[in-house]
Amino acid sequence: MDFSLLTLLHVAVLLAVALRLFSRRNTNGSALAWLLLVILVPVVGVVMYLLIGERRLGRTWMRRAIAMQPQVLEWARGIPAASLAAPDSLAPGAQGICRLASGAVGMPLMAGHRLQLLPDSESSMQALIADIDAATASVHTEFYIWSAGGFVDDFVAALARAAQRGVPCSALMDSLGSRPFFKSESVARLRAAGVRVVEVLPVNPLRALFVRFDLRDHRKIAVIDRRIAYTGSMNIADPRFFKQDAGVGEWVDAMVRVEGPAAWALEAVSLSLTALQTGADFAPPPPPDLPPAGSSLVQIFPSGPQSSSRHIEQLLLAAIYSARREVVLTTPYFIPSEALLTALRSAAMRGVRVVLIVPARVDSMLVRYAGNAYFNDLLAAGVEVLCFGDGLLHTKSMVIDGEVTIFGTVNLDLRSFELNFEVSLIAYDAAFSAATRELQARYAARSTPIDQAQWLARPWWRRTLENAVQMMSPLL
């Protein structure tokens, strides 16, 4: 092919992608990253843009999402007054977080909870299985990854037992995250026992032409008898066996066990995704009449790619800017937006102690390099960056001033902000915040602080590589 013709074709492709980008609202970083990719590697860049360049859930999904949104808001407005608490009862900083959360997703502040932090996968799974074995009315589960083996087999057996004794059981599984599980004997056992298995966001080559395949259901939710719920970072995977060939050690997770009205609120959040996938009506059962389980105040905060606004990022920003003394964060994947990076640096510069705990090794080299590129800016502002060395620290937590905790499935990266279905629990509870801070302190004790002078002295090629990958971070 003539060189001039190739040049014209390259320019035409670049203009087509540019016009497509400019026809919709994009963050500056993602638009520039796509343009750079198309300029440097035209064929690869265009193919990647067609596959993952836009948040395409598909016409059917979006039609259902648009129709369901007012139904979900109406359901939230109908939560009984006995389950609600007034935002004015919170401290001033917490009030702002609470009002933003309510305004963003419509979920009110709820009272009457007992919260229990489960600090590892083993204790989380033992408690979850015990509650399933005691279930009498219903068991509803939704997890990104299901991976057979180890204590997962015990979990599958517990679900099967519950279904066989007549308890309605359902299991949502992300199609991509749980792909091997769908071919396992375990899923056949669940179906044979009567557990309803729902594959969320199915992945196949044909759908990839019309729907973005990396929009995933990253939530972790279990609800038993509509009065007990679990959420946090743990997948249905035994860390002793899961991804042992990745070279990062065992995954380190934590969950929260919730008793109270937030349990059936979490169930409603999960049922909304079930309805989106199956086309069924969004019709959660009426709230059960239960006495208060405790005194903790919580909000449930769902987020997902069906919204054009990055609600979860707005929540995290509000929380960081409300801090007066301390912000401590744990996340496995750290690729922040510029707004989040600015918030963390600003907090440190105004005298707030800011501690970021991340794993020393993650299961994606690109994500690791991209995240490292931000550390110098954080260190220069006074942020303490600690690298956890005993496995892949997977817990996602933020504690503000020892008073408010945001705990759930959200990583501090653009994927969680824009592309995944996520869920967070906001706990306005000093006791739960203290328990979470204690867990974070245990992580810190097993971590190595990054020294700014030593960090600046790392090889030039490493800095260059990290900065180059960081430029593509909106696409990771």
C-alpha cells in the first residue's frame, strides 16, 4: 500500500476517534490517553477503543436501567420511618458525607444496626456458613469471583443444604470473574439442589461487538433471612488456593457482618441488578418487622456504570475533605483520578495525617507501575505510603477521624469509579471505626514505609516506565 495512502488512512482513523470522543463527555485524562494510543499504535488503538473505549452496557440493559431508576428511588423513599435516622444527629463533618450519599443515590441514613468486623477470609467464611445453616426464610448471594476449592466447597455445600431444606436461595456470579466456576461441578451441584444461579453480564465474542465486556459486577453481598448481611472485599475464593501462580502470595481480605435494616437494603440493591440481568420486575419484599439489632448508624451506597456521574468518587472526595485529624486508607489497586490525588495531598498539606496502605505486589504489573507513579506526589505532600508485604492486601477501607468508615468493594482506581458495579457501607460508628483502625494498624505493622529519599533514588528507567504507564492509567 502506498505510504501516502497509509498516512491518509491513519489521519482519517484518528479524526474518527477524535470526533467520537468529542461527541460525548469524557475526562481529559481518558480522552488524551485514547488519542495517544491511536496515534502511536493505530490498529491496536482502534480495536481497543471499539472494545473498551465506551461504557456500553447494551440497549436492553440501559433501557431497563432507565426504567428502573425511579422505581429504586421510590422504594428508598418508602423505607419505614422506624428504620431511619436524622442526618442532624451526626457530627458536622459526617453530616456532609451523609447528605451527599443520600443526594447521590437516594439511600437514607438507617438506624438500629449491630456491626461486626471479620478480619480475615477464614473467620468471614465460617460466620457466613453458620448463618446459612441457620437460615429459615431466604439466602441471597452476589459475588464477583466464585472459585471452587478449599472452604468454597464447604460454602457450596451449605447453600445446597439450605436449598434442599426448602429455603429459597439465589447466587449471582459475574460471568468473567467466575468464568471457570461455571464449568465446575460446584455450579452443577448448586443448580441440582435448587439454588437459582444467575450469570451477570455474560461474556462471549458476539456480545463484545455491542457491549463493553470489561464492565463487571464487582460487588460482594450475602443476605440471610433479610436480617443479616455481609459485604466487604472477600470473593468466594479460598486464599490458600486462589491465584497461587500469580506470585503475590495469599489475598488478604476482611468483611463486615451487619444485623439490622441495612441487610434488606443490601438485598434490594442486589435484586435491582438481578432485575437488570433477567428483565424481571424490581419488586423487593416489604421490609421485615424486626427490633433494633444495635445502635449503629449506616448507609448503603451502590454505584455502577449505568450512571453518568462518578458517585463513589464524589463520596470519597467529600469524606477526605471533611477530615480534621486523620485519613487512613487501604486498597489493593491505587490508580487515582487527579481529583482524588489532589484531595489526598491537600489533606496532608493542611495538617491531616494521611496514611495509604497498599500491597507491595499486585497481580497486574501495569497497575503496579501506574500506581507507583503517584507515590512521589503523595510523599512530597506528607502522605505516609506503606507497602504491605504479607500477600495481596485486598481490603478496601477508609477511616475518617476515627468516626466514619467507608468499607466495601471499591478500589481507589478509575475502574471502580466508572466501570464496575460496586457497593459500599458507610458506618457512622466510633466502635466499628476503632475496630477497622485496629485492623489497619495490624496491616501497617506488616508493611514497609516508603522513604521519600530512597524512592527518588530509584533507577531512571523505572521512573520513566512508571510515568509512561501512568499516562495510560485511564485505560487500565
